[in-house]
Amino acid sequence: MSKCQFCGKKNPPAAETCVECGTKFLDRDREEPPERPDSLEEELLELLRSGQKITAIKRYREENDVGLKEAKDAVEQLAVELTEQQSLSGGEV
């Protein structure tokens, strides 16, 4: 996330201007997204497996810049798919 030098608002990595105050970012102001070895879906699945549903929803919101309801629905759908996979494989996924 790029942080605006003027208002301090965190912005999506690809933002050209601050979503809060409209200040145009210079190339040096933009932060590259951190490299992650695993996909977001794998991270969310691991959080769900360890019973951290709220943390999974927060991570989904951070990465996708969506509202609480949309993130909750997406994570709950992922949880349903995980449960179905576990029941088909005899409890291990």
C-alpha cells in the first residue's frame, strides 16, 4: 500500500492519486506490493483451518479493498468449499 505524504491515507499499490485527498503520487512515493510465496487463497484457507475467520475476513478486505459484507461473504464461501473438501477427503485437506 502507498501512504499519502500529505494526509497519511493508505492507498492501493497501483493508485495514481490518493483516494482521500487526490494528491498525485510520484513514482518514488509508490510502494511495491510485498512478494508473498503463497496465494491469498492459501493464506485464507490456513486461517480458516486454524479457526481465525475474523482475521481471514480482515485479510480479504485489505487485499481486495472491499466492504465488510463482501469480504465476509467471500470468506464464508471459501469456508463452505473447505468443509466440502474435508468431508470428501475424509477430514484432511
